[in-house]
Amino acid sequence: MTRLGETLRAYQARDPAARSRLEIFLLYPGVHATLYHRLAHFLYRHHMKFLARLVSQWSRFWTGIEIHPGAKIGRRLVIDHGMGIVIGETAEVGDDCLIYHGVTLGGTGKDQGKRHPTIGNNVLISTGAKVLGPFKVGDNSRIAANAVVLSEVPPDATAVGIPAQIVKIAGHSTHYADEVDQTSVKNPTLERIAALSDRVEALEKLLDTKFTEKKTAGAVPAQSPEQEKS
Ligand SMILES: CC(C)(COP(=O)(O)OP(=O)(O)OC[C@H]1O[C@@H](n2cnc3c(N)ncnc32)[C@H](O)[C@@H]1OP(=O)(O)O)[C@@H](O)C(=O)NCCC(=O)NCCS
């Protein structure tokens, strides 16, 4: 009952449209899915896998939220709207997370055993986001709407896009390219051409010196090598 009470309070705190706890309890599919999952997870842990699956499928039919009975769900999870959510068997979700409709915590099909992500505490997973694979999403992170996250997300980060990139950590932008001093960037091709030009110049000077030395010694005709060619 304590867990239900704190979950209802979490919905009230996170959803500005929520009016009363009674309304949340009676009408919010996220609350129903969480309650069904607690029963399904209990049955799963006690090796009643068929019954566990039955409860989870009933919950899916009723709420549009499919949480595998094996998934570990933390306290005060808020699932807003709810339709089209899939949470895989080896997924773990920490405390105080907020998940919107259309989210998948799934596998890529490439892993055995632990195949689904481990979500930290106080993580926001926005609408339509897919988090795929057995990696961690750090505490207090935000996964943007429609992002496809394929690798670990550090704590306090914002992950955006397909495949998701970390665009912010602890409120600071990680757009490293913007921080580069564009006016002092050197062109490596021009630098190489300049180095080759310096070498050619040095070789020409050396050749001239040798030629002058030999001419002085009378070992070569009076014409320079270039003059001889022409
Ligand atoms: C990601 C999100 C939570 C904002 O997090 P934040 O840490 O405050 O990040 P910011 O808003 O500062 O955005 C950081 C950058 O990511 C970009 N960005 C944000 N959300 C994005 C998205 N879904 N897809 C692509 N880029 C996105 C921003 O444009 C910004 O880019 P810039 O630095 O080049 O300007 C928010 O944008 C979001 O996706 N919310 C969805 C919530 C939701 O599901 N609501 C459904 C209610 S029904």
C-alpha cells in the first residue's frame, strides 16, 4: 500500500493534468500496468512463468503497456499515457523514472542473457524513444523524444537523435565542434605542400653550392646544369 501511495503521489507531482489520487488510481493505465507487473513479477520469481505471462498479457491488452514479468521495476515509476510501451525481460528500471508512450526498452537481437538496458534513477525516457541493448543509462539522464539509444549514457546526460548522441552533460553542451577556434585551424594539405616546397628550395641551394665548388675547382664546364640541358 505504501508503494501504491508513493506512486500515486509521483503521478500527481509529474503530471500537471492529474487532479486527484483517486482519479489517478482509477483511470491511469500506467498505475494499472505497474500493479499488474508486481503480481506478474512475483509469479515469475516463484517459477509460475505461464501464469506470470498470462497476467502480463492481460495487462498489455488492458493498458497497451507490455512489461515482461522478468523485468525489474523500481519505485515510483510514472508511465504517462502508456500506449505502445515495451519493457523487455532483462530490463531494469531504477527509482523515480518517467516513461512516456511509445518507449521500448529492448534488445538488438545480438545479445544473449542480459539483452535489455539498465535504467538508473530519476531518468526521463521521452515519447517514442528506443533504448536497445544491455548497457546502462546513468542517473538523472534524459532521453529525447524519438531517440534511438544504442550505447551507454552517462549520468546527468541528455541523449538525442538516431543513433543517439550525448548533447548535454549536467546542463553543459557537448557540441565540441562549436568550441574549436575556427580561425586558427590549420590545413594539413597546405602545410605538407609548404614543407615539400622548403625541401626543394634547400636541395636547389645545395646543388648550386656543389656546382659552384666544382666550377671553381675547374672540374665542370662554365655552364650550369640547367644551361647545359637547354
Ligand atoms: C530531451 C528533452 C527532454 C530536453 O532535454 P534538455 O536536457 O533540456 O535538452 P535541451 O532542450 O537543452 O536540448 C539540447 C539539444 O537537443 C536538441 N533536442 C532536444 N530534443 C530533441 C529531440 N527530441 N530530437 C532531436 N533533437 C532534440 C535541442 O534542439 C538542443 O539542440 P541545440 O543544442 O543544437 O540547440 C526534450 O527536448 C524532449 O525530448 N522532451 C520530450 C518529452 C516528452 O516525451 N513529452 C511528451 C509529452 S506527451
